Amino acid sequence: MVFSLLLLLLLLSTATAAAAATSAEAPSTGNATIYDILPLYGLPPGIFPDTVTSFSLSSDGALSVNLSGPCYVDFDYLLYYAPTITGFLHYGSFVDLSGIQARRFLIWFDVDRIKVDLPPPSNYIYFDVGWITRKLGVDQFLTIHSCKSSCRLSLTVNRAFQQAKDFFTDLFW
Ligand SMILES: *[C@@H]1O[C@H](CO)[C@@H](O)[C@H](O)[C@H]1NC(C)=O
Ligand SMILES: *[C@@H]1O[C@H](CO)[C@@H](O)[C@H](O)[C@H]1NC(C)=O
């Protein structure tokens, strides 16, 4: 299963690389879902959970994604998705991100950028949190995850640490 997904991703990315070589334009999206589009940018589809209700992608790569509600997904880190996520899609990265946070030692940190190694397939996916970059195995992002119900139990802790967060970021990560 994982292997065939990898193979599919490999084929997709090879096709994309060929398309990118012959055309400087953004990939044609048609009626594609966000999960179809991410691989066209060399990114794994599972970056977004299965609750995407709508999205818009401009020719400059500006991406806005709406979910049916707030969402938590357990990867190597617990990720939080706001109901609306925005950023810019580039080949191999999703930058100027807003709406995704990663939890580390009960503290929530904004994820600013998600990127993969080029050319695909990349074995790793990188999450930039402030000036810290975390490397995760890309496998867990090849499938589309459902949201788990989780409340922000750490909200109080998070508040308490908020002011000192920047100072502590490199200690926590
Ligand atoms: C999108 O879907 C509509 C109707 O479902 C269809 O007419 C149109 O050709 C599709 N466009 C593409 C690019 O597939
Ligand atoms: C996302 O939701 C907001 C608020 O409901 C809406 O204004 C916006 O148009 C939606 N975006 C897309 C891409 O559907």
C-alpha cells in the first residue's frame, strides 16, 4: 500500500517535472482537489486533513484552504489546523503559512513553512517553526488523515509560556 503510493507519487512527480520543464506556468488545476494539486507542487497530499471543504489557488501560488472546522492530526508532532489556512505554494514548498501549528512539550508553535527536498520524491518533510526546522519522515503525509477530536488542554500552559516563547523556542525544539 505504502509502496504503491510511493510509486504513484514518484510517477506523478516525474510527470510534473517533465511538465515543469516545458511550461513555466502554474500547473493546470481544472476540477482537481487540493490532494491532487499538492503532488503537482512536489508536496505530499496528506499535508491537509480530509475535512477540506473548499480552496482557492491563484496563478501566483496564493493558496487559501477552508476546513469544516478546527482540526488536530497526530503526526510525529500533533498538528493543529485552523478552519482557514493560507500561504503560497511554490514547487517543493508551502510558505508564508498561516493557520497551522505544531505542538511541542505542550506548547503550540506557528508553522511558517513546509518544504521537501527537490527533486522529489523526498524522504523527509521539513517544518519551519520560527528559526527552527524540524525534519519528519514524509511517509506519514502520503495518506490523507482524518481529524481527531482534541481540546487544547495545554491552553493555560500555552498562555503562561506565550511571552517567553521566542526565548525558549530553541530549548524546546
Ligand atoms: C470540470 O467539471 C465540469 C462539470 O463537472 C466539466 O464540464 C469540466 O469540463 C471540468 N473541467 C475540467 C478541467 O476537467
Ligand atoms: C473560506 O471561508 C471564508 C469564510 O467562510 C470565505 O469568505 C472564503 O471565500 C472561503 N474560501 C474559499 C476558497 O472557499
